[in-house]
Amino acid sequence: MKKRTAIVWFRRDLRLHDNEALADAMKHADEVLPVYVFDPRVWRGTLPHTGCPKMGGHRAKFVLEAVADLRKNLRKRGADLIIRVGKPEEVIVDLTIESRASWVFCNRERMDEERRVQSNLEQNLWAIGREIYYSRGKLLYYTADLPFPITQTPDVFTQFRKETERITPVREPIPTPVRISFDPSGLPDVGELPSLSDFGISEPPSDERAAIQFEGGETAGLDRLAYYLFDSHAVATYKETRNELIGADYSTKFSPWLAYGCLSPKKIYWEIKAYEEKNGANKSTYWVIFELLWRDFFRLMGKKHGNAIFHKGGTKGESRAWSKDQETFQRWVDGTTGTPFIDANMREIARTGFMSNRGRQNVASYLVKDLNIDWRMGAEYFESQLVDYDVTSNWCNWNYVAGVGSDPREDRYFNILSQAQRYDGNGDYVKLWCPELSTLSEDQVHTPDELSDQDQSRLGVKIGVDYPRPLVPSKRWKKKQGGHHQRRGGRRSKRS
């Protein structure tokens, strides 16, 4: 009797643990062909408002490492990863014909670009008498377990949390398969892993100041999870340290592995429950789960509102006359705004592909509220640069900070100077990324534009030469008493 073959199309689910598409395929088929397709539209594409690459070097390197790790883990279980470059809706049909596969399984994506690809693939498979089966691989909660349909998801996070947290179960993660039956006969080869240069992407910079050296893949993600919980016990103080700016352990740093599915949110949840069982629960262990709820909420907002999250008026459908001044935007990108706290954060993301949650909130507010630059330009730059870019988390956060998202508080605004003094009081973070300001005292480091000529000469920092004159003078924030210290705006896939 002929063996039945199923293709498993890996997308942003680059793991073997808790992978529903893989588990479904193994239930239905005798042989499984795992496939990953590098789509040139993503890997060589550019973004419409800025011309930034869709796939920047930091994330590209992470994804290549994650795909290599997936192949290694499949080989340990008797299988392999079929790697191709091309349009998935064409490549997978060709693989289906070559391997005589009966089905294609994948974890469903919900946003427009990804949905168009899977819809085109579904149509092309129907044309040759084959079917595609969708599974769920992104959320902490199963949508079927929620107490409301997606179209009625509350638009305010607090309401969403109250309606779900106590009554919606988090299912146990699906176990990692021990062995995967694999037969690539009929295929010319399994394919080689491409390099960055194959897509015209330059090797990203390496910087010893990076908070953490991210390595793509399920293996590294599980290692980080074990370290943060059981080895270092850093999770026990997460709520107190999460707004810090320097170092590896002030926050979980799970976000890149979550964004590309190297870590399952359900896996994180149940590992935290195991940690609490052994070491006790506290506000910090809960707060990591709280951030996973935010991640679910943003994904559900993307499902509910669709392309509105990318529009100028956001999910509110309201917009104003933002500027697209390229010179001003470029100074923000380059970290030469003349506001040290902003410049330090922007230099960090350029050099490492990462920025703290506190930093993301501040640079986003500064771009939109202080410079009046179109928020979509900032969202695109983050999309290009961030190693942990997640479509709904990124764009919904920018909706929030721009005031066009579903946010009950109007006109969220960050007083950048107050924030800098509160979270980098001694200026260590600014001096790390803006070493030209290293001679300034903690009273001077956040307001170098207020240095007298005599002080500039004494400290060896000439404003306008060694460090730029500010786009926004410090005195503007001094006039605004305190400002808001809101928690969101510019978040990533989770605050981690």
C-alpha cells in the first residue's frame, strides 16, 4: 500500500515543541516532509513609506540561525528540512507534485501579506486536487476557548484581560516528537541554507555593548527560558527590573524567539507554572504571563481590525497632518537628534537590532509627538531593524503611541527628560551609547545643550561639533511638569 505523505510548511513557527501543524501532519500521514521557503518578496523587499528593507540584517541573521537549528533538530529525529527559495504558493505546489504528497499542513497567519500567500497556495493546491490544512501556532489561548468571537474582542486590554484571564484555560503544549518518518524520494535534493549575501543583505554589526547576543533557533530559545527561570531565578524580580536599560537579565529577552516561533507562549506559561510550584509565585512571575496576554491581545486586534493597523488613521480611523520630513526622520534613525536619551536608544537598535521596552516607548513618542513625523515611518524602521519584529505587536503599539489605536487614555505623551532622569538617572546608559558625553556629570548628561561655552571647553564637548544641537531643546520638557509615564507605546511582541 502506498504511503501517504504530508508536507509541513514551517513559517513563523520554527520549532518542534508545541507545533500543531507538525503534530496534525504526523497524525494523518505516514511520511512527513518539513519545508521552509525563503520568499524573495520578504528577503529582498522594501517598505513603502521609508524604503527600508523589509528584512534587516539583525533579523535576517537570526532567522537563518533558526532555520539551521530547525534542520539540525529534525535530523536528530530521522528527518530533514527541505529548503527552497521562491514564492511559497509556487514552490510548495511543485514540491507536492514531486513528492506526490496528499496534503500540506501549516500554522495559519492572519495578516494581509501572509494571508494572500496562503490563499494563493490553497487555490493552486485545489487546482491539482490537493488540500491545505491550517493549524494554530501563535497564541497563548486557543481562539476556540475564548469567551467571545474574534470580531467581538474587546478593544481595551484591561477589559480583554478581565474577560479571559480567570476563565480561559491555557492548554498544555504539544510534546516534541521523538521520531519523524521522512522519505524525500522524488525530490532532487533537500536544498542548501542560503546566506545573507544571497539576498544582498550585509552582515549586521557586532557590538560588545549589546544587552544580549541573540542566537536564532529553538535550542537557544529553550536554553534562554531555562536560564531565566531556573538557573538565574531572574524571573523572580522581573517586575522590579523590567524598566532597566543595561544588561541581559533585566528582562526576559524571550521576544525574538517568540516572534519567530522558536518558543511557544504555552511552553513559557507552563514552565513559569512549574517554577512557581517549586519556588513560589509572586508579582514578577505573574507579570511575565501578563505580558504574554498583551501579545495575544495585539494579535487578536490584528485579526479583528485587519489592515487598519497599517493605515494612517489606525484602528480609530482618525489621523492628523503628520510630516514626512526626511532629514528630521534620518536624524532620529541615526541617533543624532541632540537628545541623549533618544540618541542612545536609536544607536542601540541600529547596532544590535534590539532596544528595551522603555526605550521603544520613548523614541516612538519623541518621533510622533515631539517631531510630528508620520508614525508609520517609525513603525517601518522598527520592522526593518528589530530582531524581535512581530507584525501585530509592532504596528498596534505604534497605533497606541500615535493616538490612533484602541486606547482609553487620550494623548499619551512622554516627557523625554523626565523619563531619562527617572530611568537613567546617573547617565550610564547614555554614556554607554554616546561616549562623546562621557565627561559630563549626571546633572549635565541629559541636557548637554544647556552647557555654557566655558563648560563645553572644560569638558571637551562642543555642541554642534562633538555632539549635535538638539532638534528639541531641553527647556521644552522642563516647562512640561512631569509628563505621562505610560506603559505601552512601542512595545514589542512582549515586554521582554
